[in-house]
Amino acid sequence: MAKKISKKIEVTPALKYFFAKLEKENSRYESELERIEEESLLPIDEIEAFVRALKTQNIFIHTVGLSGKRESTILSKAIFSLNKIIKIYYSTSFDEHDTGFIRVRSDLEERTIVVERLHGFRPKAETMYQSSDQCHVIRYLTKWLIQRIDWTKTKLSTLEIYSIYQAVIEEERQEELFEEDNWMEHENVH
């Protein structure tokens, strides 16, 4: 028996059957689409955490400033991260033709993480490096950053994370020595 919802359309058993099947197929399609989207996105969480940690430190890099001359810029002012895209500016200027940065992003088609250089007005991306492994991208960024560090302003002794790093290394060394001593004692007993 058909029910009338409006004056023009009757919901017949055939329409009920059609829409029940349509709902089921739509649900299957949406879940498949979510699965594909999750698989296609390459995470850059480790890279973002790495960059976020560096931004908190007093690390300075050589950049080209607004006047077009070489200047020292604190990393926290040169790095921007938004919506899974990281930008590190190496040149800023009132003239857009002289502005440049590197961009780190996921490339869905290639299934890699891409480091690109963009320079000038309406820049065209120039691929500098790409890898599907976040650790390799971090290694590349480290090399790129170290070449630009202003050592006259950046002092290891003033970096909080460096102090933490040293404590971790010392703790690991102490653990190794302790394990080595225990192993030697165990060997002497037998």
C-alpha cells in the first residue's frame, strides 16, 4: 500500500526498495572512499613535530631580508605550518619576485612526501627532494637547515632541546655501562 507524502509523489513499495538499496550502497561507497583517502594520505606528523620543536629554540638562519640584503632570521619567524604543509622562508621581500621558500607536503599521486622550492611571483614548484619515508625527509631538511645556520647568533649551549638531548645521550651511555658491568659480573661467576 502506497503512502502519500505530498500531493504529487506516492512512496510505493518499489520506491521503498530502491531507496533502501540506495542507502546501503551509499554507505558502502562512503566507507570505501574514507578508506582510500586514509591510505592515500602520507602522514607528515614526525616532520611537523620536528619543525615545531625547532621553532621553540633560538636557532637563527641566514635569509635574504626585505631590503634584499643577507640577514639573520630566527627560525620561528621563517617556518610556517598549516594543513599538513610546511613552509620555510629563505627570502622575504616587499618585491614578490624576490620572495622564496621551500614547501614540504604530501603528494597523493606519487605517494611521496615532496620538498619543493618556490621562488618569485606566482612561483612554479621545483622539486628538490622526495621520499615516502619521513625520516629521509627530516634528514634532507636537517642538511638544508644546517647549511644556513647563523653560528654567530645560534649557540648550542642556549638551546633547551640540546640540553635535553645531552641528558638522554648520557643516560643511554650510563645504561650501556651498567649492562656491560652486569654482563662482566655474570661471566666471572660462571
